[in-house]
Amino acid sequence: MSGLRERLMDGAYALGWSTVKKLPEPVAVRLGRTIADITWKRRGKGVRRLESNYARVVPDATPERLAELSRAGMRSYLRYWMESFRLPAWSSERIKSGFTGKDLHYLTDGLASGKGVILALPHLGNWDLAGAWVTTKLETPFTTVAERLKPETLYDRFVAYREGLGMEVLAHDASVFGTLARRLRDGGLVCLVADRDLSASGVEVKFFGEPTRMPAGPALLAQQTGALLLPVTLWFDDSPVMRGRVHPPVDVPETGTRAEKTSVMTQALADAFATGIAEHPEDWHMLQRLWLADLEPRPEPSDGERP
């Protein structure tokens, strides 16, 4: 990304967090939908990739259905951004009422056990809102990981934004695995967006019938620390309230090598993610290449020490 483009992007996000949060909620909703529709009509690279990804999720969809899905997907994506820009200005009551979930007992019972909990999510719905609900409604701080963005000022904005919502944010680097493991051994909560591999250590899984790679970190952390590993899926409906589901725990297999256990557990995460995405494909905000068939050739992954 060129220096000029980086500065323009940083300025755009700064404008969003400084301006959008001041708008009345109905105005922000309309603005997000307008931007989404304009972006969708231009059919840029991100929209085309989103549509291509949806074709894997809904393989029998007609071109017309895929176009409808990508339009709904862009509206969902802009809802995420409008809400995220406004979250710092939301009252605690607005955050508490902004999310409702199924099977939350898996999370609350896991936290009560004191053994540590790992929540693993795909890019569904608004994971920042879900995180803010955890820190506000459940009064439970947690640790997460952020990809280093360019320019550095943009990365700093995201870190400050999420820390303002009660999250501890770690950079995605070589030391992050050890820090996450310590938090879990202390009985803490770790939340990781885990449907896209950002390293060379991803685990190959079948996802909607085709191979891709997903991060090894959630499975490795569960094995190393004894923490509970819970998949989570989120979705929107026509109301201002986001919905979600905590899926049953992914258990550590009793037999096998570490690599074999990691493969089985990561596949279980992928299957849970696929269930939620298939039910609400328009809320899966994957505007990047994901499946191996779409990616450039890359070096073989290592044995997977870090997320």
C-alpha cells in the first residue's frame, strides 16, 4: 500500500471515529446502508471477492442470488463499521441491550471454573460489540490479538478503540502465544478471530468442502493450558440487537500427537464456523481470499507454535 493511500485510509478511520459516533443512530444506519449500496454497485475487488466466497458457502446459488447476497453482505459489513465507530459513545445500558445470545452457559460456566476460556470466532456480525458486551454485561475483561496495520497510526487507533471497550490488545508477533498462555493459566478469557490464517503456521482444514488454512493458536492454547475452547458465531437481524451462539466446547483428543490433536480441533472449529456462516452468509465479512485454490503459492507451514 502506498504511503498516500495509507494516510488517506488513516484519515478516513479517524473521521469515522470522530464524526459518525456523534450522529443519531437512525442517521448512522441510513448512512451505512447508502455507502454499502454505492460500494456494491461499483463492484470493486472486495465486492467481487465477497461474492466469490459466498459461491462456496451457497454452491447452488444463481448469479442473481449471489448478487443479492453480496449486496446484503455489504450492508451487513457497513453496519459493523457504523456500530464500531459509534460504540465508544454508547452507554453501558445500550451495550448490554445490544446483544443477546444462545447457550451462554458454556461461557459463564467456563469462566466460573477458573481454568481459562478461549472464544474463537469467524468474521461474522460485529465481534467488537460482542466483546464490549462481555466486558460490560459480564464485567469480564479479556485479551485479544490485533494484526499490525500500516500506517502505525491506524494500528494505534484500533488498539486505543478496543482498549477503550475494556479489552487488552496484543500485537500479532512472536511473543503473543506466551502472553496468551499466561492469561489463560491465570483463569482469564482470550478472544480470537480465527477463520483466516495470518501466519505460515496455519492448519489445513476442509471448509465448505474445499481446503483452506486456519490458525493453530486456539487449539494449541487449549492443549497447553487446559483452557476451555468455545466456538462462537454471531449474526444480525432486522432489529438493532445482534444475535449470537456459543457452541459446545471443542475437546482435546485423548490420543494422537500434538499436530494430530491440533488438526482435529481446528477442523472442529471450522465446522462450527461453517454452521453459523451457512445459516447467515450475508453476515460473514470475508472480503479477502481464503481458500487455498485462490491463494498464491506459499511455503509449507511449520509445526505451529503460535497463533
